[in-house]
Amino acid sequence: MAKTAIIIGATGLTGSTLLQDLLVDDRYDCIKLFSRSSCEITHPKIEEHLIDVFELEKHENEFTADEVFCCVGTTKAKTPDEAMYLKIDYGIPVTLARLCVKKNINTLVVISALGANKTSKLFYNRTKGRMEESVLKENIKNTYILQPSLITGDRAEKRFGEKMAKIFMSVLNPVLIGGLKKYRSIHPKSIVKAMIWLANNSYKSGRIPSDDIQKIAQDI
């Protein structure tokens, strides 16, 4: 029986890649999108809900699916206001986890970041770490929190610092071996392959660092 998936953040780099892959995956016959702006794709599988993503609870009647994929996230440069940053990177994923519990959705896949740590002195890492802890506390049966390193790929918006980091990482990647593999940059296609595989196979719930994401994607 074909499944229904929910994507939050389908207009971003990884979310849009995920959407494209799910649209051609025969295991899914409905992809529900909850976002502030349209993905601008017309497809019989897509069911788009243009909403205020900070008020997801108001749309719980439409929040029915087999799996939920959370691809939201921002940066300090893009969202310098810490209160807004917290609403996006902490508030949305935690709200999704609580809705999954309420609506009996047993699979939640969330993109976090390598370096997430609730005790970090860095606000970005601390926020991600707190989010991970709160999501895991909801005890959803299949909870997968992916912790990618620097994500490569062409974004709609240009980020100079990130562009320079990608160039640097393309040179550094080959020498990051052994325990340093997790710091290699990663392409969104690898993340998406791992996300879909995790949602459809047995794997230990919890945090999945970047090198394990790469391994899952390569082994498929």
C-alpha cells in the first residue's frame, strides 16, 4: 500500500531534493507540503498547504501521514535575531515531534547539524543540541536525527562565507580519514538517499553523524 509523507522545508536545498526523489518513488502516492511559500511544482502526488509554519498546531486535521521529514533550518547570517532563530531551529522540529505523537505517526526524520550540543557555548550548536534532546524525549518509535557536516550544492540564495568554505572543504575532504571522515562536506543527494532509506528500513533510532549518513547513502 502506497504511503503518505509530510515534508516541512520543501523549498530549501535539501527539502527540494527530497521532494523530487519522493515524487518518483512508487512507495509514496501523496506528499504533503506545509510551508509559507509554494514549491511551484504541479504534480498529482503533491498536496500543498501554505501556512504559517510557526502555527502548525492549527493544521493538525491535515497533519496525517506515515512519515514526517523535517528539513527546516537557518543560519546566524540569515537570521541574526536569536529569538527568531530559536523559533525556527528549535520550535518547528519540536512542534512536529509533538504532532507526530498526537497523530500516531511513528516515523520522524529530522535534519540537524554536526556539532549539535546542548551545552555548547555556541548558540547555533546549543540550539541544535537542545532541539535534538527535546525531539528524542517524545519517544517516537522511529526517530532519526541526521547530523550532516557542511552541505554542498547550489542554493537559491548566495552565501559568500559558505561558498568559500565549500571550496576549502573540496580540497580538505580527501585527507579527512578515519575518525575525521564525519567532517567531510556532504551533498544533499546523499542526505536525501539516507533519509528515504531510514524511513523504509530498520535502523537504530537516534542521532546519525555525517559519516554514517554517507555510508548509508553509499551502501544503498
